Amino acid sequence: MGNCQCFEGFGLASKKDSFKVCICGGATSIGQQLALLMATNTFVKELSVYDLEGSMVPAEGVAADLSHLEFPCRVKAYSLPAQARPVKDLPAACLEGCSLVLVTAGVPRKPGQSRKDLLQVNAGIAKLVVEACAKRCPEAIIGLIVNPVNSVVPAMARLYEKKGLDPRRIVGVTTLDVVRANKFVYEATGAPVDSINVPVIGGHAGKSVLPLFSQEKACAELSLEHRQFLDQRVQDAGAEIVKAKCGKGSATLSLGYAGYLLGSAVLNGLAGNRTTECAYVKSNVTELPFFASPVTFGPRGVDRVHQLPRLDTYETERLKEAKQILQAEITMGLEYAETTD
Ligand code: LMR
């Protein structure tokens, strides 16, 4: 087992449509929330919790804790020293057989930083994991919760393409923008929260985030000014949390929840129950090669990337602005992929 430490907790793996899932960065603040929620998903028969040694809690401790939950899932931990290379040092058992890998690894931004400032560091971390997936579970869907999502997803999808693998296996998690938009509309309208579904398109940073309030009937009662205010609030929501955490991190609880929604949609789809969530993927919905929009997940992963609905005048103008910003960030990601080996 080399330098890997491994904890195994036993559970019952009995369900027919059941899948193996790995959480990379499973001992981080986001990773622990995500691992907890995924362990309660009855489609998950086995959960690999992978993190580096010296993380805030050992991956073995996270797995031991989760292994007591009364769900069928079997939880196993894998940890490596910081200087290890997952592609050769991570035991094959961590990733082999995985249908879904959720990656939360990477550093959070600090007050005053933009997500773009994290590109070199976080793309480097994501690349190590993505290369290990390319070797051990090339058919798995890889959900990236790694900022800057707008650049890291194109970079990793391009790396997959260069290896002859399907770039649509790489999915950027933008569900948090939808969660936020839904909650803010609920607060503004009082409409039943579980009936609200605001598609959020574009990307996951600043003005590239475009909530389509025109598509949610509860918003019909809101003035244009109110929608503009909510649009701005969704764009700034990540920074709102960075500020509230006073330099001690960014969103973790809500981001773990959002990752769980995306992960559950993927597993539902794999089990034959086609499910739609917004996600940032290789796309031909606009002239940009990557774009967030509603995506239907099916038995083979990404099944359908939906075309955009008819936007209102405000959203049409905002889309132009979002695309301009997103294009520059996609280019940064693709350049990263071309300039690293
Ligand atoms: C978020 O939207 O909360 C995350 O992308 C974290 C961040 O840096 O804002």
C-alpha cells in the first residue's frame, strides 16, 4: 500500500443501482460537508475520502465518523503525503470503479482576492487529481469545485481531450449560484421555496454569473430594479461570505450542499432517472466553448446541454457582458492547458 494510510469502515452495499464515489479533498471544510451529504445518498455504495496527510482532520477520521451513519454506503479513506503524486502514489482502489469524482481540493480566496488569483495554484492541484482519474477511472464524471471554475474547467477538459478522453466528463459545479438565486427570490417573494428554480447561466465569477429571473414565475411580481439588485447580489454572494469569514475562508457549507445537488443529479442520471441541474461544461449553446446552462444527466453522464430560453431585454444585455468576461477566463484556462505538461 506504499505510503498510503487506509481506513475502512463497513457498511451494506446492497442497492442495484449503486455507485462508487470519490471526494478528493474529503477532509477539507467543503469536503467534509460534501462527504457527509453524499454518504446519505442511497445511490452511493462506496465512498472514497481522499486527502493529504496533515489536513485539518485526517481523512481516516472523516471516514471513520461517516462509517457510523445508518446508510448502505461503505466508506474508505486514502491519504498521501503532500509531496506525493496521486497518479502514481494513490492506491488504485481509491479511484478504480468510481462513477463520480467530486474535487474540492484547492486554496480558498482571501478578502480582496478574486477567484482568478487562485488559477496557478488550484489548477496545479486539480491537474494532479484529474490525471489520476484519467488513468484509474476515465469514464467517471469529474465534478470540479475548484476556483476559478471559469478557467480550471476548460483547462482540465482540454487536458482530457489531449489524452483522447471525453472532455464532457469534466463538469464545473455552479449549482451554488442557483441555490443562492432561489433563496434570494424566496426571501423577496415568499413563494414556496421548493417551487422556485432560477436557471443561472454563464460562469461562476462576478459578472459572468447570469441568473435568469425571467424564467421563474415567482419573479413576475418583482420590478426590474429589484431583479437587478438580486442579480448583483448573486454575483457578489461568494465575496459576501469571504468578508463574513474575515480572511478565514470562503463558502464551505453552502458549497458542500451545492456539490451534493450536482453529485446527486449525476448519480440519478446514471441510474436512469434523467435529472437536470445547471452546470459549466463544454458547450455549443453560445459561441463560447464552455458555458454554464441547464444540463440533463443521463445513464452516460452529460446527456443534453440545453439551449438558452428567450431572455428579456435586461438579460440580453447582461449576456453580452457575461460572455466577454467569460471568454477571457476560458482563454486563460486553455492557455494553462497548453503551457503545462
Ligand atoms: C463561492 O461562490 O462562494 C465560491 O466560489 C467561493 C468564493 O471564492 O467565492
